[in-house]
Amino acid sequence: MYKRTTFFDPNYYKFVGSWAWILHRLSGLGLIFYLSLHIWVINSLTYGDETFTKVTVFLNSPLFKLLEVGLWGIILFHAFNGIRVVIVDFFKGSLIHKKLFFVLIFIAFVLWIAGSYMLIAHIQW
Amino acid sequence: MMKNFKESSKTGAVLWLFQRITAVILFVMLVYHFVFYHFVSKGIYPWKEVVAKMQSPWFNLLQFTFLISALYHGLNGIWMVVEDYIHCKIWRMIIFSAIIIVGFALLFVGTLTIIKISSLNV
């Protein structure tokens, strides 16, 4: 009998792979929303010097830098879990997918700390 | 009810493969993008300098590849999620049309940015 899928079936809460899967989806949806904004905002480059400067002043504000730290984290999670997905799909990674998840997320975490440090250091208070 | 969606087992394979290909492209390009535009560059750059740099044809080729890959990967990602949860054929058609329209609108805006900047005299 056909059964309607729930967004995230509670029966799968105990698996690492399920969490990787659902977080991959959620981060992906967040990123496409950000991409739309990005394409739209970059268009302001074509309006001339004044608009561009206004936009860049906002992009350099402490608020946006903090948002960027979050963005960098979401990108890293999605990108490194994405590598895991590609390895699982093409290189028999399903045999070691849990190990892969922890190793890749650890690398992503280190890069997140390093990148966030640089972003915060750029803030001109 | 599921028999209505028999066709998706065939058409989905190509979408899936391109999702993986664009993933690899995006990984490389996004790392490059973040390192150079978020970490190396800081502060406010003069508009003229930025525009002059963005007029290089190679840069534009990369920009366009980035735009196409990101839009495909993101919008196909939404579509994959929709296919998991939306089973009404009419709703699927509505959402699919919306994704196509949004995709082309963003492609238009992005391409317009690239073309307009290339044609500016600075």
C-alpha cells in the first residue's frame, strides 16, 4: 500500500546518514535562497559608482560579516557532505559512509573556524 | 497512485548525473570564490577597479559557468525535494513551472550583469 512520506521519518533519527541527508536538504534550500539574493544584489554593480559603494558599505558591516560566518558554515557543510554523497554514489563509499561523514565534517569544521577568523578580523568597527 | 509517476525513473537519471557533475564544478569554483572574494579581499574597493577586473573574457566565462551550474544545481535540488513530498500531479506541474520561471529570471538577471559590465567604459 502506498504510504505518504513524512518530511523526516522519526524511525530514522538514530542513523548518522539520515541526519546527513536531512541537513543536506535544509542547507541546500537555504543556499538556493541565498544564491537568488546574491545574483540580484550583484546586479547593482551595473548601476554605477554610487549604488555600488552603498551596497559594499552594507556588505562590510559587522552584521553582514556575521551572516557571512553562518553562510560559510552552511556552504562547508553542504560542500563536504556533498563530497561524501559523490564518493558514496561513484566510488563504493557506502561501505565507509559513516567514517567519511565524520572525517569530512571535521575538515569542514576546521575550515569554518579558519575562515570565520578571517571574516571577523576583516570587520572595521 | 504511484503508477502515475513511472516516467520519473527514467528522466531522473540524467538530472541526477548532472546534479553530481555540477556539484564537483561548484565545489572547486566556490572554494576559489570564497578564498579570493571573501578572505583575501577586504574592505571597500573602488567601483572602477572592480568593473575593470570583471571585464576579462576569461573571468566572464568562469562567471557564466558558475551561474549556470549553481542555478541548475539549486533548482534541481528543489525539484528533487518536491518529488519526495508532493504527489499531486497538478501541484507538481505548478511548482515545476514556477522553478523554470524563477530559473530563467535569475539566469536573465545574472547574464545581464555580465553583459552590462563588459560593455561599460571605465
